[in-house]
Amino acid sequence: METAEPTPHTRSTDHAPHTRPTGHDTTADGLPPDKPQLALELLVHGVGGATPAQMLGDPRIQRITGDDTAACYRRTEDADAEDRPDDFTGEPVREAYCWSNLTSGNGARALWLILVPFMVANLAHWMRPAAPADHKAQRIYDVLVRVLALTLTVLLAAAACEVALDLTAWQCAGTTACAEDSSWMGFLSPDNGGWWSLPGRRLVLASLLPLLVIGFLWWLSHRTWSAYESASPPPRRPGSSRYTPAAERTALGLDGFWYGRRLVARLRAAHTAAGILTIAAALLAATAKADGGGWGVLAATGQALAAAVGLLAVTTLVVVWRTARSEAAPDDESDRLVVRALPYAALGTLALIAVHASWARPGAHSHGPLPGAAAFGSIAVLQGVLVLALAVTAWVLQRAARDEERTALNGMGGPAVALLACAVGGVLSGGVAQRFADWIDGGATPGQVHAPIPGPPVLLSWQASVIPVLLVVVAVVAVLAGIRVIVVRGQVSRNVPGLYDPKERPDQRRTKRIAGTIARAGLTDAAPVLVAATAAVTLVLGAGAVAGAWVTDRAPGRATAHAAPVVHAAAQAAEALGSWLMGAGVILLIAMGRRAYRDHSARRTIGILWDVGTFWPRAAHPFAPPCYAERAVPDLTWRMATWTERFDGRLVISGHSQGSVLAAAAVWQLDLVTRSRVALLTYGCPLERLYGRWFPAFFGPPALTGLHREMDDWRNLWRFTDPIGGPIRLTCEDGRKIDEGPLRDPLAFGRTLQNPLPAQILGHGDYQADPVFERVRAELVARLGPAVPNQRHDAAGGPECGGPGPVLPPPQGSSGRSSA
């Protein structure tokens, strides 16, 4: 666990005298500046969502602007606040921005969890170390992630082909014993002698299933692309003060960061073409063996079609290679004709191959597994090579990083997450294939001596056999985490009573409960250890599975035929258990997704990782779940910019949990005039604790320092009992701190006259219940001033705030977080 504290530093003071951009001399209506001005508090909820009534504390609400997906609400009595500012002197008008419908919906959206490998691969793109933007290794890193994401699409298409073409049309339909047990495929059986009984025609018919899978992913990506990535840029271009050093600027403040329509369209065309070409290659592999070599018409036609597939595959790879994000300006240009026509060219080639495969070949029959099943091994090897190359590139970038003290896994977070994406993709594809094979062959075991069908490729069986070992490692890490919680709880217990009034009577049970909550909250800081252990074991076991599949005969089970009986039995048990676990994992994933969209508590738990994953734009994989921030961030930016422009008012944007990340991203998108009139209030904020460590190039200490430098003020509330939020670790040279905390939680240790019932441990929620919240909010509103933002200067006249400040030690044995 990384506990290195940032080193305090002093800002350079050789700037020329600086004056912040201020508001206008008159309001939008031409009124004099001494007219009472409004202050607006824009509330943004976090993970799990909240209703506007809950956020505003009033069931009578009215939508001010927006739609059913995301909108701003006020209390009904505050809807016309701008027309009567005299009624709101001394306190801000509260307005709630509700974005929960961007990430939730009916139970059918749980199927999006099948896209988890794509989402995780997309995360790897954003986890690169915080090296300078012009470093040559930056482009290499991005290209490697995009190519790795492309292999996941190929893997998905290959898995669909394995189920539909190999197991169904080639193996089961071509075997009398298997076809008799499945009456629905009787018309495909060779014994029937029908038109569809020929192997090639059976394969062509079965290829409709993987084609529908790819078509559905294309449709879903296009539909969400139109809904989520079509937001228009803010009314004025964002900018950075010339007094902000280049090292403190982040891509989140660039014009085109949240507007990647063209990139997603290009990647969608390339990945769609890659999936279609995978189906075409599977059909060609099956017909090539029947055609044989030589110069026959069918053989020559097959070779020409194979050349066409190869040419289109190279074109697809080139498109992916050259498709990089353009963040300096909105990339809304139209794609070239070659890119737009690529999926249609692949579909036309597939149609020609279907005609070629349907041609009658006397004596052709299906026996054994489908030719080309070794493609799974090739994909696994290629993914391993790409992950290792990504690790080397990340190491080079980390050495050039601007700030590396608190970077997760020393910059290896991206490669580790990319490896896990490949592992999850392998488990999902292998689990579906294994379970389908077990179902389709009745009571037999696929691949055994008396089984009617050979079953899936042997690599999938080897992957199944290593899953129990991987789960044992994860269980060991979980046990160690539990031991750590017990140890830390005992250490923290000694400090808990000192946080409260000494007159209160100590309660040992209450003390252990509070200490246990603090200890469990600290497990978030140990997440890098879990990710590193899982990734390392996955790499070793994955390499072992590929090596084992390479030396094993086609029929699973022969690899240990001459081994000792105990070893043979253990191998068979591991393979069977792993097969069931792979299938169960797919079912569990869908079940968890459905529960998350029906149960609010489950949505809050599962939604943490989901909302972090879908916060980022689709930069590597177009079939990943849509980025809700590409709608939410422009919404918030537009609202802040237009409200301050129309009413020349003051604004505090108040974000909880993931809402604080959206708030910070929106502030980065504001122009300097608006940004200087906005204060930021965050609580339960993961900006430094999660985003700063895992995404250092975008949320590292320099970027957060630059954000605070250019806005009016920023305050952050946090608790030791919060498993998500934490301190920002920045302060001002005059001693003022961004962080306010750790807040006392629970507010009362025992029963008192003011609290006759035990106070609840709030953890990550209900920060507004703490009196400190009202005080801090009032201070922010007061700092904004009655007419124009306060001017803050350091000794030389430049902006004075930002930079890591002194760190107070946490309670003994706590999670290692600090109260900056």
C-alpha cells in the first residue's frame, strides 16, 4: 500500500501583478451593480443517484431546464428566484442537477454488463502515467491499448463463431447421436439429406448468429453515440490563465475532450469490420480443407477471397492504428469514404464467402473440431505480447512523469487493468462455450472418449482448469484484507474516544463499531495490492494455459493420461470445476446487473466501479458502455456559464462523490471569466484518493493545483469512515486549506440530551447533516462577495492557492489517509 506523502513546495512568485477576470459593470439587464445579486448553489449527486426531492429536502419541486434523462430542479417556491433577489440575501438559491437516469434504467440494461471487458480495456487508455503530453511514448501507449481493444472484439466474434459454427453446425449437427438429441436441428443432420445438410450450408446458416451479435453491438454503439456523444460545446471556449504553469494544465480543460464523435465513429466502423471479417475467416477455414490445394475453381476462389479478407483486415488495423483522440478542438468532421465503407466492404466479402461455402462439394463432411480453432491460442498469445509491450511503455512514461509519489502501482495500473480485461473476456467467451457444449451433448462430457462431440478448443478447457487456482489466490488476498481490518480496528479503537467529549461514558462496543468502519473504509487504499496480485497470477496462469494447450492433444483429458492417478484426478476435477465456474460467472454477472438496476442498495454498491468505468469517453473501444459524462459535463458547463452570464451572480457548485468529479470536470470546461466567479464544494470526493492515483495524467496533484489556482475557492469535506472520499491534499500559501476534516463520524459518541438515540455512522453519505457543512458553504458564498469575486494574490500578485500542504498524521493504524 502506497502511503508516500506529497512534498510541500512553494509556488514561483516571479509573476507580474495579476488581476482576476471579473464580472461586468452591470448585470445582463443593465442594472447597477449595487442591486442585490443572487448566489446559486448547484447540487450534483453521486453514485447511486438521488431524487431531486431528496437533494432539495422538499417534495414540491419544479424542473427548470433539461429533460427526463438529466435536468436541473428547484423547489417550487424558488423557481422564480431571479425575479425577486431581495428574498434570498444571505443564502444561495438551491438547484439540483439529477443525472442518475444516464447510468440506470430498466432491468434490460443489465445486459450492458456483458460489455465489461470492453469497458475495462477503455479504462486502461486513461490510466497512463502523467508524463509530458509531447513524450513520444504517449502515442505508442495509446496505439497499444487500441490494438488490444480490437483483439477483444475479435475474441467476442470468435466465441460466437465457436458456439454457432463449430459446436452447433459443424460438430453437433454433423453427428447423428448429437443431432438426434436436439430435434430443433434435425433438418441440418446429414442423415436427413436435405438442402441444409451439407457442411458448408450449415455453417452459412449458423453464421447468422455471430453476425447478429456484431450487428447488435454496432446498433447499440450507434444509438448511444447519438444520445450521449452529441452534446454541443459550451457557449464560450474554456481557457487557462497565463499564470498557470503548463505542467498544471490537464486535457480535461481542452475544447474537444468531451466531444469525440468522429473518433467513436471511426472505431465503430473498424471494430464492426473486424467482427465481420472474423466470421468470414471462420467460414473460409472450414471450406479450405474441403477444397484442398491445387488450381481448382473452388480452391482458386477461396484463395482470392482469403486475399480480400487479408486486405480488409490490414485496412482495419491501419484505421485503428491511426485513430487518435483530438482533444484540442471538437472533432466533428465527417469520416473519409474508406472508413465509412469499411463495414460494408467486409459485409459484402462475407456474402461472397457465404455463396462460396454453400457450393456443393461431393464427399464433404464435418469431422472433429472446426478447422481454425487454434485461433483462440493465437489471440491469447497476441494479447499477452501487447500487455507486456504496454507495461514497458508505461514504465518509460512513469520515469518521465511529473508526479509519481501516489500513482497506483507505480504507473503499472494501465497494463494491469488491460490484462484483467483480457482475462474477463476469456472467462466470458470460454464460459459460454463450455456451458453450451455441456448442454448440447446431453449427459456426456465434451471431449471425452465416448462423448458425441469433441467439444470446444482445448485452450478453453485449460483456461477453465486454472480458474479455481485464481479464485484461491483472490480468496487468500481477501482473508489477508480481513486480518488487516481486525488489526487496524484494534489500533484505531484507542483513538476513537479522544475524538469526543470526555464527559461521555465510554462504550467498548460502540468504539469497536466505529473503529471497524474506519478500518473497512481504509481497504480502498489497498486496492492496488489486490489488482497487482490478481494481474500477476492471471499472467502466470494464462501463460501456463497457453503452454498446456500447445502440448496437449486435441481431445481434452489426454494430457494427463499417463500421469499419476492423483494428478489425473486433480486435473479432471479442476477442469470440471473451472468449466462450471466459467458458466456460473456469466450467469452471476447478468444476475448482479439485473439486481443493480432493481435494488437501490445493490445499485449503490455495484455502481461504484460501473460509474467510474463509464465516466471516461470511449477512446479505445467503441462497444464499451456509453460515457455519461459526455452529457453531464456539458449540461453543468452550460448551466453555470449561462446563469452567471444572464444574472451576473455568484455560484457554488456542490458535488458529492462522483458528482464532485463531474463538478470539477465541468469547472475545467468553463471560460476564465465564469471560472473565476465559481466556487467548488466537494464532499465524499474521490478526486485524489481514486482518480488522482489511478488516472494521474488527468487528476494528479499538478492538475488539481491548476484547477484551484484558476477558480475563486475550493473546499473539501471528508471523513475517515468514508470508503470512497478522501482529502485533496492541497493548501494555500497563506495557510488556508482546501480540506476540512476529518469530520467527526458519528456526530455523537453516545446518548446525550441533544442525541437521546445513538447517532448513525454516516460513512460516505449525508454530509449535509454535519454542522460543518453549513459553515463551509456559508464561507464560500461570503468569499464570492456581493458583486464580484474576491481577488486572491500571493506576494508577487499572482494567484496564491494550490500545491500540496502539510499533512497531519491519521489516527494510529488508520487507512493511511491524511487530513491535508
